[in-house]
Amino acid sequence: MKPNYAGSRLTGEKPPSCVLDFCLCTVGHRRGQTWVKLALMCSEPLPSFTQLPLNQILLGDCVQVLNSLPEKSVDLIFADPPYNLQLRQPLWRPNMTRVDAVDEVWDQFDSFQAYDEFSSNWLTACRRVLKDSGTIWVIGTYHNIFRIGKLMQDLGFWILNDVIWIKTNPMPNFRGVRFTNAHETLIWASKFKGAKYTFNHHAMKNLNEGLQMRSDWVLPICTGRERLRIDGQKAHSTQKPEALLYRVILSSSKPGDVVLDPFLGSGTTAVVAKKLHRHWVGIESDPYYVQVAQQRIAQVVPEPFDGQAFAVEGAKRLAPRVEFSRLLEAGLVRPGQRLFFMGDRSKAAQVKADGRLRLESGVEGSIHTLGKHLANGSPCNGWQHWYYQDSEGRMQPIDVLREQYRRLHKPCVQEEGEAEYW
Ligand SMILES: C[S@@+](CC[C@H](N)C(=O)[O-])C[C@H]1O[C@@H](n2cnc3c(N)ncnc32)[C@H](O)[C@@H]1O
């Protein structure tokens, strides 16, 4: 093997595609003046793979690399493509410090037409490697996401959702000439209409404290310790937060699945995939970022795989918490009604209007504390220890009423198909 490429990030010169075995780099990165002293050790130009090269970064143009990968081999694609921001001049804050904006060569296209052609090419190449049961996520801003959405539909992808990532800490509009641009849009699509795909509905519900997860995700941008820096400068201008990828990967893949990112950048997708025990394949055209990502990914040591912990499909949802007083308000329990400890008629308590129980002795408390009192201080789950008499005279634990309440008061997010949009 011989070094066969020294890339220049200033000219935008593209390296030949290759499998990156290792690299010896001295890198520096300064705003407006990026310098890379690089000795990349590459194998010969990319071969055609009969099997996916798992858990590797492939250096090169994503279309070329994708076309070398086996057809229908990938379960999930996350793509964070160039935005085509068209930033031609530096952006300054009111205090005359320069904004760290995306002004790199990789984000520059001569025209919308050139951008569309580029987008259509990589989307087509992604679709080829995607399994029929696979899905793709594409993230973008108003600069590109509408064009990409149209192209995706034209290519046969079937849009499942558009998710809005609402940034809790967006960059202000420094010139004050527009609204603060505080969100990005993710398009989630299956390969074609009617395709079967993975969606870990219950897992996402559990992640969202028992409520169906909505399509607006409120998450901070990548800052603080998570943000990669080299010599105090951001290592990558558009590093995405791991929390965003966590939702993407957890919702739409299973452990052992293959997650591919055609624009790997600083490696966020691979890092989260590795933590969640998914295989990953990353493609990146800039050797500098390949090195940044490689070092970052190498530092991730996931907990050993345990099916109980990592497999979430079919997971039972956490039932939403219900307070006893909700049953009173809903009329499932009446003030003054008698409940019986462990179904024993000699241990009766009356339901007070405020949701507490009262023993004949005058001792009062919640279903749990009064139960503990009667159980001589042993822990007591009041839902299972207090009984009521149903309309047919049978003793039933009040947990039965709690389940009835849950059925009657499902969260107000509706299932698809019954949703009212307007
Ligand atoms: C928006 S950034 C992705 C950032 C990434 N999601 C992260 O969290 O760091 C897009 C990346 O795609 C790379 N890129 C641009 N054109 C490419 C191409 N044709 N093939 C492969 N990578 C490309 C750029 O070098 C850049 O690192």
C-alpha cells in the first residue's frame, strides 16, 4: 500500500475513492484558511464489494462509493447532505466576531440545477443499496429540503413523516432581517409505497414518558463537551447532536441492522449506531473529516450487547401514571364509597372527596400510606391491595378501575388514519 492522495480542502479537489486503512495526519483548521498536511494510506481505488464493509469509513464521493456496494444491503440510511446555503461572504456578529457558518467548498453548487442533479444522483444510489424493508432519513433546511423532498417522491420513495427538529438554542439572525431560523426538517421515507419497514413505536413512546412521540423534536444543537474542537475551533461546522441520531436510529432500526451515512462528516451517525449495537458504514469525501470521525468513533466503547437492554421492538409501553384522584374526577370511584383492604370487609375505608381514604378509627391517608398502615408498615401498592365491590357484587382490586381510566383517557395524539389535520 502506498500513500496515493494528499487532498486539499481549499480547492475542493476530490480524492479518489478508496478504503481507508489508516492515516497519518497532522491537521490544522483555521477559519477561512484550512490547512491539511496529510499522508493518507489508501488501498487501490475502491473495488466492487460483494459484501458490505461493515463498521468502516469509506473515503470518496458518495455516489461512486454507493455504486460499489451490494444492492439491497442496508437497513437504514441517515443523510445530512450539503445544504447549498449559497454563502458567498463571511457573516459577522454585531460585536464584529465572525460567525462559524457553513462556507466550505463541499456546500457550494453553481445553480439549483446543479444541486438537484447532485441530489438526484446520491438519492438514486442510496435507493439501490437500501433493502426493500429499509428506510431513509434526510435532514435539511429551507435551502434544500423542499427540493430534496420533491426528488425523493419522484424517485419512488414514500414519505412516512417529516419531523421538525426544533432547536432550543438556535443561532440568532444577526442582521435582524428575518426570523431566527430555529429548526431543521427531517424527511423519513420508505423505499416505496406499501413497503414493510421498522418502526419501534412502543420504544419511542417509552422514550417520551408514555406518550406517542410526535413529529416535533425539541433538542439543543450540538454544543459544550459533545462538540468536537481542534485548537479551539469547531472540528466540523455542521456536527449534529447525538440525541437527534439516537431517536432516528432507535426508532427505525434493530440491533445488528446496518446503518449507512453517505455524508458522515464528524461521524455522529456511526457513534450512535455503535452505542446502540447497530453496524454502520460511513462515506465521507473529505480526508480531514474522515480522520476526525475515525478518532471519535474509536473512543466509543459500548456496553456489551444484551438483548434485553438493546432490543426494543415489541417493548411493552410504560403505562401512563394515574393518580387515584383522577378516578374520582372521572366518576369511576364515588366520594363516600367503601373500599376493602385485601378484599376483607372488616377492613373497610371510605373514599374522601379529596382522594384520600379514611378508616373508621379516623386514620386517613392515600391508598398507599393507609395500606402500609394496615399492613403493619410493610410496603403496599394501594392499587393492588384495595378492593371495591363491582356491580355484580364481586371484589375487584382498584387497579381494574385504573386500567378502565387509561382506556378511556388515552393520550390525545391519535393513531394515523384517524388523525384530524386541520
Ligand atoms: C452536513 S455535513 C454532515 C455532518 C454530519 N452529519 C455530522 O454530524 O458531523 C456533510 C458532509 O458531507 C461531506 N460531503 C460533501 N459532498 C460529499 C460527497 N459527494 N460524498 C461524500 N461526502 C460528501 C462533507 O465533507 C461534509 O462533511
